[in-house]
Amino acid sequence: MRVLIINGSPRVNGNTSLALEEMVKIFEAEGVEVENVQIGNQDVRGCIACGSCGKTGKCVFDDVVNALSPKFEAADGLVLASPVYYASANATLIACLDRLFYSTHFDKTMKVGASVVVARRGGLSATYDMLNKYFGISGMPIAGSQYWNSVHGREKGEAGKDLEGLQTMRTLARNMVFLMRGIALAKEKYGLPEKEPWQGTHFIR
């Protein structure tokens, strides 16, 4: 089993990293291979709708997005983590995810997804919903925990005091491992669900 973690925080070893460390401990204890990539402090621009990826299978901007593509394809699970800014995710992370999900054409069906959000106080559930939409449109089951996947903390290290939040992270990791293993067994026995040809319908006709 492999899990790719994309950390959207610009702060190295900040509260978002602290929350993710709780998950990593569980993954490693369960024998799951983990790669943690921090992109919040990188220069990542948004999609320009050029359509180049439709021809080449990769983004026209050769940055961390193209580097993440093979890691995502090889992963059984994907964790997206972000601090909360104005009740939404870090813009750098969103720019990365828009391009990553749009430019990659491999089948994402049944890869397990999980979102992790960290904030001083508010905006957690809105950001959590925002990140989960990438999974929902890609046929990826969304892992839950004992509460919404959120941890509170503002100053560096404060997330370590949110004992319920940290427990939520550990429970989330265990649930992800269970789902990934269960899906692997189901794929071996039954294969992936049948897919119908896409029926694209515009609202104007």
C-alpha cells in the first residue's frame, strides 16, 4: 500500500505538518509506504486552459504538478492537507490540484482520498468540503474519521494541544488503511466497477 500526502501549508514543520505526522505514524506502523510532499511554499501557478495536457498527457508548466503525477498514479491513497485562509484552502494548493487532477488521464477510480484541514478557529468545514470535491469527481472513495478531519492551532506547535484533533488524524489513517486494503481485495476478486461511456450534457441544451 502507498499513500501520497500533499501538504499545502507554506510553513515547514507547522501545525499542518504536526497533524499529518499523526497519520504518518499509523501508516508506518501498518506497513504503508508514505511520501509527504510540501507544496505550499513553492511557486505554482494556476491552469490557463490551454488544452496542451489533452495532447501530451502532462501539464504545459513543468513544475511540481508533473512531478506529482507519477506519484499520484502509483498511490493507493491520497491525503490533501491545508491551512485555512479566509474559510478556504491555500491558493497554491488549489492551483496545484486543479492542474494535477485535470492534466492526469490515468484512472483514479477507487483510490482512497482524505482531506485534512487546520485553522485557528473557523472555516474548517468549508475548506474540508472544498478539498473533498476533487475526490468526488474522480470516483475516489472519501475516508472519514470520528469527526470532520480537522485540527485547531494558530501559533507553531499549538495543534499538539488539540488532543481530539490528533486522535481524529490517527483514526482517519486507520480508516484509510482499512479502505485501501478492502478495495485491493475487492479489485482482485471482482475488478473495478463497470464504466459507462460519458454522457456530457450542458445545461443550455
